[in-house]
Amino acid sequence: MSLASLSTRAVLGMQSPQVTVEVHASNGLPSFSIVGLPEASVKESKERVRSALISSGFKLPPKRITVNLAPADLPKTGGRYDLPIALGILIATEQLQVTGIESYEFFGELALTGELRGIKGVIPSLLATHEQHRKIILPLENLEEASLVLQTYPELKGLLFAVSNLRDACRVLLGEMQAVSPTKSENILSNHYLEDLSDVQGQFQAKRALEISASGHHSMMMVGPPGAGKSMLASRLVTILPDLSSEEAVEVASIRSLAGQSITSSDFYQRPFIHPHHTASSAAMVGGGTTPKPGALSLAHHGILFLDELPEFNRAVLEALREPLETKSVNISRVNQHVTYPANSLLITAMNPSPSGYFPDDLMGRCKDTPDQILRYQKKISGPLLDRIDLHIEVPAVDITDLQVNKANTSEKSEDVRKRVLNTRTIQLQRQGCFNSELKVSELQDLIELDEISQALIEKAVTDLGLSARGYHRILRVARTIADMDKLQMIQSQHIAEALSYRSTSKVFM
């Protein structure tokens, strides 16, 4: 037959819409054209396909070959269409005679030798294909991440075929190759972190704030001099967070797949820890580009986004975070497409109190900055952004007695803290179905009842500190988390007092 129709999928944000590859071969002046809104990388596939067919022992007959990628108004990018185009040519020119081609979907970029290379965004395509109950042929390079999805969705068993070259793809269609069998990986069952919270010496208040942050999913800002351990504390936060659930792990893996990052069984259930440099652009932070890709905020989905040296970031970059921090998603609009990426990440920031790095009242007189210089430095961070951060803590320099080499380490290990965090999170999810940081104002009124002392305490604090309505409600959410950590139904005055202590930084932003 002179016409072949095969199925594959494009990538549009977290979605993977179906694309039909139609190949028509007719008599006429020999030519090879691709239509259907292909970008440069797709247009160049005709050269890759031509060489791959010849290298694999097939022929490219001197015919007029037209490839249509439908729907025509959907942008197509990347080399993922090479394999279905090549197979379509073989079927249209009657070099490959198979039946049941409509029950397959194909993905893969061809090398000039006919070998198959891995593609980006294979996991969203696998999930979309799985919903259609179709068989999947993909490159062997994508097998490891596909196997992780296979373990989460065992109904894919018997539907997944991993091939290394064009000839093997033909063998699958001819029924000469078996589907991939799921193999249970031991590494996927448990996480092992090289770092541990017990590595941090001293800093007991900061560790307490870390546990509150992890328990209620509260954002946090640490202010302290160089070498106080702010970055160290942030990197240990991920070790006290519970492992990802199967659904969360697949969602995180999908975003990483879209970004072209490798995914292994050992880190499949680990929460991401993203630490962008302070020179990052807005597109690198929230996502963007001509073909929109996920940024650091989405790559940290269900994990931690750590912004060190916060005032050094471009102000426009920081302001771009304000809306996604509230909506938990990033919307990117372009002329011909609109995509949405999830961005439910835990924001942790760190900064010095002044340009020199030290507090103005430093006993050793290391702060040489004038009040105007300090004010300009702090003003790089807008008030609305600060208002969206739940916990503000000061991290002082570590006492030398805590750093003594021969001193016994009595700090808690991450595993012990993680158990308490998991118990506190379970209380919240069973009670209201979300974390305390995500409680709406109407839900706060139902879950929080303050006695006279607590009410008077928070009213005085709001007046003295000039807190906004958002700040007031964030204090209540933090107090609710602290009460849950104590396994108490009623919020008491000490819970309000501790929550207030994390909003009033006496040496900065005054």
C-alpha cells in the first residue's frame, strides 16, 4: 500500500497529545517533505531517516514521499518522530508488511547508522499511551525510566518494547521480540542519603525550625553570617522529609524527563533538592524558552527549592516567584501554545544580614557597612515576597565548643526526626486532607480556637510588628503545626508565642 498511518505523541507541558504520522508514497519527481508545523529538528529528520534506512539494509525508493504530522496546528519539536516516520516509509513502500499497526505507538530518534537514541519527555508519553491501552516501542536508552513507571503501573506489563535499532523495531511488529518484563529493583524500596542532620553541630533553634518547616510544609528564610551553616541546614532538610509516594514519584520523574535529566531507581523516591545559582534568569527559575521547558521551581516539585544569597538574585527573578508560590503552578504562554507545570515546592532561602556578611552589632566589629548600605542591601527583597515566607529565623555563628573534634555527637539523626515529621503530616492529612500551610482562611476558622491569652498575644504582635492579614494567617498556620507536633488538638499560648518568634527578626528588616 502507498499510505501508512502510525501513532506517536508530542510534548506540551505535562501533557502528551497524540500525533498521527501519515506517510504517502506516490510516483512522480523524487522528493521527501514533512508537513504539519514541524520545527527545524523535525524537518532535519528526513536526512536522519534517509541514512538510517540505507544503513539498516532497506531502500529509499525514488518516489514522492510526503509525511504529515497531524494535527497540523500542534507544534512538533525534537527527534522523537524519526522512528514512526521511518517505519511509515517502510510500510508505505511495501518493504514491511505488518498488521495491527494501529495498536502501537512509537518513539525514538534515529542515528545515521539506524541505532535508536533516547528522547526527552518519555514518561508523560508513556502515561498517556497507557490510558489508551496501546503497545509502546521506545529506545533502549529510555528503558530504565520506563521500567520505573512499569513498577508503578504494572498493567503496562506486556505492552512495553525497548529496542536498540530500526531493525529491532521491525522485528517487534513482526512478532519476533517479546515485551519488557518488569524487574523489581531493591534500590527503589529505600532511600539512602549521604548527608544527615546529625552532621550539623549546635544550631538547635534552626533544627527546630527545620522540623516545623518539614512537618507543615512551611517556607523558611535563614539570616546569618558566613559559615553559620545555613546551606548545610538547607541540604539536610530533604533528609527529614518522608519519601515520595508512587504517584508523586512518577510526577517528579515526568518533569525531570521533560528537562532531559537522568532518572535512576536509587533516587526515584527521593525528593528533589534544587539549588539554582543567583545569576539564574527568570526563565531558568520559573520556566520558559521558545519551546517552554520547566524551570527550577517546577524541578523542585514535591521537594525543596533553595535560594542561597537571596539578595544577590535579580529582583525581577524573585518577583516572578510570588504568584507560583501561592498557586503552586507555573503558567507559561507563548504565541502558539500555553503550558502549565506544577510547582508545589518548599521554598528555603538564606542570606547575610548585611553586604559584609555580619550583623551590625557584631562584637568583633566585622560589619563595616553603613546603615544606608545595609538598607539598600535588604531592600533588594520586596516586602510582598517576605510576607509569603512563613518562618524567619536568625542563624548565629556556631559556638566553638560545638565544633570540638573530640566532643561526642549527641545530635539527632535524620531518620529519627523523619519519623516525627511523618507522624505530624499524617495528623494533618487525616484531619483536613492537606498540609497546614495550605489551609484556606475559612478552614483556619474551623480548625483554630484561641483562648483569651493567645488572642491577646497575637493581637499585640500584629499591632507591634505591623503584620498584614497574610502574615496573621501564616502565624496561625505555623502555630497549628507546632500544636500538631505536640499532638494537641487545642492551640495554646506557647504555640502562638513560638510561631511569633519565627516572624520577628530583631536585627534585620526593621
